Amino acid sequence: MSDIVKPASEKQLFGHPQGLFYLFFAELWERFSFYGMRALLTLYMVNVIFEALATRDYAAAAVYASYGSLVYASTVIGGKISDSILGMRASIFLGGILMALGHFVLAIEHNIAFFLALALIIVGNGFFKPNISTFVGTLYKDGDPRKDSGFTIFYMGINIGGFVSPLLCGWLGETYGWHYGFGLAGIGMLTGLLFFWSGIKKNVFGDGGRPPSVEVYEKKVMGIPQKHLIPILAFLSAPLIAFLLHSYKSLGAEGTAFADTNIVNLLFYLVGIVVLIYMATIMVKSTVDERKKLFMALLITFFMTIFWGFHELHGSVITLFAARNVDLTLINASQTNALNSMFIVILSIPISIMWTYMAKKKINPRTPYKFGMGLVLAGLAFYVVSLSGGSADENGMVPFSYLLWLYFIISVGELFMSPVGLSKITDLSPKRIVAFMMGVWFLSSAYAFQIVGFISKQLAIESTDSNVGGLETLDVYLDGFRLIAIYALVAGAVVLLFGPLMKRLMGNVH
């Protein structure tokens, strides 16, 4: 990208380019809005949007999975448009405005407004999310040793936003009304945009983030300059995506091939097939060494998808479990979504120091072993909470400590896998297709939400009682968590068992 070549003018703050801290606060507030809304989403669907349905858990699970999948898939398209036409600045503004609008529309308690709001957030996230992270890289020259610590500071902002927002939005939403929680999320998004805009006004980004080609940016298509056409098309795509989200019901009757498949599921099946066919053609044309590394990159992506599929249940099934079967103290069910980010903030520096120490002692595990341990930890997290039934009271409520242990253990697993995976994809991919492989990596999160949807549907409670919970739901959730634990532990054991073979496939990549 041409806008990455020239770093910003070196105005320093704490030894880093000043622009980093404007991006830090822009992303912190964007994540505040995103996670604040998500903390309320499943509970809002179950208690408001689908309240009249006996199958409201199933409906909420289907919509949540489609929303999560499309949110992450949209980043591939938004990133591509930014790279070729808009540049990062315009993409971030467009995405931020769409997301803020989506959060404010969510504050309107109406079914049509609900689906349109989610669609606006999906489209907006596609433009905002891939560009704000990439923008951080433009602040540093190639080979700048401060770059890694700059990204560490930036990602701390993500987790601070992810920690604070469920606490505030969750408190407002459940205490005073859903629209207050969603409205605060929208205000958070606008605050993030204001930080970004003030950074541009103060010229802390230098020439970074401008359109890659002014000629392409101004080029007219159907008589409209592309700089105006893309925002128009982005807004017009929202009703189509809202329709996809609204079409959450299965395409086929029970007992048929499409009994548990909706339009979005089918769309992702087709995309998956196309991606695998394209990968096969790339591998045929690659050298033996490239083929081995590409196969390993696909394996890493596959196992990361499984991990995220279990991890992302905290926005759906685990939130419902917290609401119905956990004896919560100090916080409510939506606020439990803050626990993952809290543990990431607490644990990220100690675990980073641990890897550095192990590297000096030459005992730092290779990537396959870190992935295997991450999956084992995910399994242990769900196994621990599956044991909570033995401590349940006469009302079927389990101690809050079990939920804390689940989030603590799975957060350690996340830090074993997530920071490692992204860098290894770039190391294992030939330069000519590294952008495509990054797209595949982003898609892995989209497919993780397909797993979330499948599991959430299996653990859906059928009831017309809005206060269902206690002994009626406890065994359903605990049996489900036990099964998840088994699958995660088996996946982790497979990775650890085949670790030596995977090491050979990676070649000189650690």
C-alpha cells in the first residue's frame, strides 16, 4: 500500500509517535461500543425481540451466529476496498459513522430497527476494524524496534474498552432500559471518531492513511466519484444484510438435509468450498517447502477457529447460563462479558515476560505446542464449570467462582494462541499470497461463529417463561459444557501428539 511508505512526522509521546495515542483512544472507544452492545445483545433478543416465542433461545442463537460471522467476514471486503480505493482515513470515518448509527438505531425497540441496526454495525465494522489496526503500522518505519511495543499498547486499549463497556452498558441496559445501554455504546463510538478526527486536525498521522491513488479515489463510476459511490453502496447494502439476519429460520423441515441451515449458514458453506478449492490450486503451483508451510498455515487457522468457536460462547450461551444459573455477586449477567478482557489485561504482560524468559533459556515452546496447550486450557475451563452442579443450591444456582475460573483459564489459553497465530500466518505464507492468507485468517473468526451458532442451538431452552432458569436449565448447560470440554481436550491432545510433525512442516519458522 502506497500510504504505508511514509511514516508520520515524529512528534513523540512516551517514546512513541504521538499518533499512536490518538489511535489508541479511537480504538478503545470503538471497542467500548462494540463489546458494550454485544454484552446486551443475546439477553435483549431473548427478553425483547423474541420474547413471545417458545423457541426464543434458538432464534437468538441463530441471529447471534449470523451477526458474528458477517461482522468478521465484512473485514475482508472492507480491507480490500480501503487498500484499492478509499485509504484508511476515509474507511475509518465511514465505518465509524455506520457503527454509531447502528448503535443508536438499536436503541429503538422495534424488530425492523433491530435487524437494520445490526446490519449497519456489520458494514461499519468491515470498514473500521481492519484499517485502525493497520494504521498503527504506518506510524513506524520498517524495522523500527518500537513497533511491537506500540502494538502492545494499542491492543491494551482494545481490552480496556472490552472490560469497561460491558460493566457500564450492562448496568445501564439492565437497570434503566436496553435503549440506554445501546445508546451509551453509540456515544462511545462517536467519542472514538472524535479522537481520530482531532488527530487528523493536529496532523499527528503525517501523510499516513490517505487514498492509495487520488485518481482512483476521484474516478467516476456511473457518473459518481468512487469516494461518494462507496459510502452510498455501503448504506444501501444494510437492508440486504438485515434481510439475511432476519432469515434466521432453517431452510428445510426437520429430518431434511437443511434442517438446521439458514441462508447465512449456506452462504458460508459455499464460501468455504470456494476458498478450499482456491487453496488447492495455489498448493499445486507451489514448491514443496511452500506447500508444507501453507498446509501448516491452514492447520493453525483451523485449530484457531475451533478455539474461537468455544471462546465466543461467552456472548451467548455463557451469558444465558450466568443469567439463569449463576449466583452472581456485584455484577449482572451482561456484565460478566467484561471478565475475559479483565483477565487479558492482567495476564498479558506476565505471560509475555514468561515467553521472553523461556526464549532466553531456549525452552520456548514452538507454535504447535502453544496451540495444543491453548486448546487443552479451553477444555479445562469448560470442564471446571461443568463440575459446578455439585455445588448448586436448592434453586439450581451455582457459585460465581466457577464462572471466574472459566474466564481465567480460557483467557490464559487465548494468550497462548491468539498473539502467536497472526504473526505465524504472515511467516508461513509466500509473499505473493500473504494478503489472501490474512483474509482467510479473518474468515476463521467468521466460521468460529458458525460453531457458536451450532452449539447455542443445541443448548437452546424451549420455554414461554421469560424467567426460566434454575433447576429447569442447569443440567442442559452443564451437560453441554462437559461435551465442549471433551471436544476441546481431544483437539488439544491431537495437536500436541502431532506437534513434532507440525514442527517439520513449519521448517525454519519458529
